[in-house]
Amino acid sequence: MKKLNVKGFKISNADRKALDHYLLITPKQWAQDALKGMINKAIKTIMKDYFQIYKLKQTDTVSAEYSVVIPAIIAMAEFKPYQSSTPPSVSVERKEPANNEIWPEGFDVEDYEYAALKAYYEDPEKMLEWFMENKIFQRKKAFVKEMEPILFTDPTVKTIPAKQDDFINVMTSKPNYKNRKTSDSERILK
């Protein structure tokens, strides 16, 4: 068993509110699912590209367990690491400090999963952080886009906060505000 992203990951209060508005799961669970997707992509790609070569080198039977096959493929002389690089950083607008830890101790991954990640991604930890930052960036932008029209139709509103964090905090503090989970629950009960 290996640990990935052990240094943790922090988000701001406004980041959390924007994520909570849309996600039906916690940010940590979302990140765990993103990591599972990364592992799946790495393993499937390695298997697609190298499993036939691996099988040709075997004299009898071949294991049906990734925990055996993936390290064996990676050890082959023919194997070339993919080194998939992390996309350019997204710039999440933050007025508040990012001080809410969402995965304080990182994630446990099996040894073969770790090997697959290291063989596929140039930096798997940086890639997972990019996925999380990109999700925050997209959800904050979507929150503002969804909620701005509501403020423009409210005759009691005279000004709108210019900064995303302030805007999110104002909207989520309104007495009639509901996040997706609450809205969906109420819709089901009707």
C-alpha cells in the first residue's frame, strides 16, 4: 500500500460553498473518485498498449490480476512510460485564504495502482490537485453565472459583490438559499 497526496489539500470557505452547491458528495469523495478515474485510465491504457506483448513473452498461463500483470508489464524492456503532463494551472480567484483541509492524510492506493499512476502521469499528485482546482474553478464560475440573474431580479438588491468569494458568501447567507442536495431532497418529497 502506498500513500498519494499526503501533504493534503486546502480550499477556502467560498470554494467549499460553491462545491457544496453542486456536488452531492463531499469534496474529498469527489477527489477519491477522480483518483479512481486516473487509476482506471492508467491501467486500461497500459493494458491496451502492452498486454499482448506481455502475453507473447509468457510460456504457460497469464495471471488475471492487475496486481501481478501491471508491475510485470512496467518491468518489460519494451515498456515506455507515458509521462502524461498536467495541463496548465487554472487560476481560482480567492479572496479568502485556502485553510479548509479536505484530504489531510492523502489517499491509500495499492502498489500496482501507484506504479500505473507513476508510469502514466508525469506527476500523479499534481494531476489530482489540478483536477480539484479545476473543479473548484468551474463550480465557482457556474455559481456566479447561475445566481447573478437572481440578484438582478431582486428589487431590494442595490449592489452586487464584484469578487466571487464575496458573491458566493452573500448568496449562501440568504435565508431562502438552498444547495443542490437540499433542493433535490425537497423536489423528491413533493
